[in-house]
Amino acid sequence: MKVYITTAILTIVLLLGAICYRQQVWPNAMLPVDEEQQGLNKQIVINFSHVVAEDTPKGQAAIKFAEILEQKSNGRIHVVIYPNGMLYNDNNELKALQNNDVQMIAPTFSKMTKTIPTWEILDLPYLFHTDEEVEDVLNGRIGEQLLNQLNRVNIKGLAFWNNGFKQMSSEKKPLLKWEDFKNLKVRTMPSHVLQSQFELLGASSINTSFDELYTEVEKHKIDAQENTLSNIYSKGFYKVQNHITLTNHGLLGYAVLMNEDFWNSLPQDLQDDVVEAMQEATEWNFQIAKKLNQQDLEKLKKDPNIDLNTLSVAEQKKWEKKFKPLYSSYEKNINSTFLEEIRSEIHH
């Protein structure tokens, strides 16, 4: 009987202890402290999703940003990067950001043109001719204006990153004249300007997400595409489209975005750390974009299976003439003064 009573009392004491512990009846100071665990509780995690390979200008810049920010914040912010569309593809990453399912993404600005039509200006072919012009516009006053337009859709625009100029890759024949595009199926992103540019050349535009592009090309559903050399090489597109023409006809760049509610939840000192880290990573991105595209060009030159061509100056002028309606359309339907501002900035 005594054993039974003792067991019952002990059971009651243990139950009460467990309940008190769960309800935090005792002050925290009385409980043992795991300092390492406390540090983890204070750490803020940023999930950064993007769709390209790690060995590309965007992939490398994301890694650099994570390293700089962790250092600047003394480990208070930890950035977890998900490359290659591991979490979301370029069709659903924006919604994931707005839902705060991820805190950062870096879509091509072409993907943002439906949300912010003004951004169509950055897709206009032959708007930029040098890396210096791109840097002046995207990292200057005009770039800041464009990023501020994201405030209306509750997104914090942090920076523009560069991947360099786009070239053309094709499967059946090299694209050396604008007439070569006639009746081809060309992959484009969901941008009115990009779709229209190929239709002006006599091709039909096919909208395919980046993560599905290789498969679509492999199945011969797409005859040609525009992309930077770093993407063409890192994703192995050259293996299924071995005709490459260096056209430098358009810019491929990214907007680095953060969920605005998440941004607003950060204390001021950590917001400052994010801004400083992004400035340093962005400056580094423009350097690495040039370097990686040049390195991949050299690799392609050495591949005997690659038919590498350069668009002639005379043909480029013909392309620019064909693309003039895109400029007229932008000025008429989107913004007439903004195009002049960019032209002024480029030729100042």
C-alpha cells in the first residue's frame, strides 16, 4: 500500500512539474541557459530563391551578398540560397515572395513588366551598347526611380544586377540576318517587348519558363532563344543549339527584391546592413558578369562542335531599323519622357 501511495505522489509531482515547465511558471532565470541555442533564436533567416545556376553572375552575386551580410550583421542575419529553381520557378517566384514564402528573389526585369509596365524600357533592343552604359543607368538615378515604383505593389526593391548582353542560339541554322528568323519558334520571357521583337523579325514567340527551357529545346519545340553566354554555357544549351551568334542585341538583368513586410520587420541597424551588403554585392556583380561571360566565350570558341558567329555591323543596323516600332510603341503607350531621360543619361 505504501509503495502504491509513494508512486502516486511521485507521479503527481512529475505531472505538476511538467505542467509548470510548459506554462513557464518559474522565471526564465531559474532555468538552465543554452547560450548557443539562444543565439540561434535571435538569428534572422532570409530565404533567397533564384532560378539560375550558381556559376552565373546572379548565382555568384547571391553567394557574395550572403557572405557580406552575415559578416556585417555579426551573424544576426543568415541568408539561405536556393538556386536552379529548387523552390520556385520564374513563373511562381513572385507570388511566393508576396506571400513571404521566401524573403528574397531576383527575377529578370522582363518578368516584372506586367506588374510595372514602365520596366518594358529595359527590354528594348539596342537601348544599351556598352557595359558602362548599363551600369550608369541601373546603378544611378534612373535605376533608383525604377526600383521605387515597386512600392505600389508592396515589394522592396534593393538593386539591379547584371548578367550581360544577350546573344542568339539556334538549332538548325545560324541566325546571321533578320530574314533568318522567318517562321522560327523563338523562346521569350513574358514581356510584350521581347515577344514583339521576334514577331517583327517574322518568328513566333514561345513563352517557356527557364527551368523547362532545356527540355523544350531538346524536344525540338523551340528553334532558337536569346540568352547570355554564361546562361548558354552553364545550362548546357550549346549542346542542343550549337549555332551561336554574338548579337549583343539586348540586356539580361535582374531586380533583387525583398518582401516588404519582412523588410519593415527588420530593425533599422539590420536594414542598414542589408543596404550596405547589397551595394557591395552589386558592384561586385557587374565585375563578375563581364568576367564570366568572357570566360564562357573562350570555352565556346575552343569547342569544335560550336558554330560561333558575330553579327555584322551592317546587319545590326538593319536589326535596329526593324526594331524602331518598339520604341514608338513604348513612347506612345507607356512613357514618352522616360525614354528621353535614359537616352540623355547614356549620352551625357
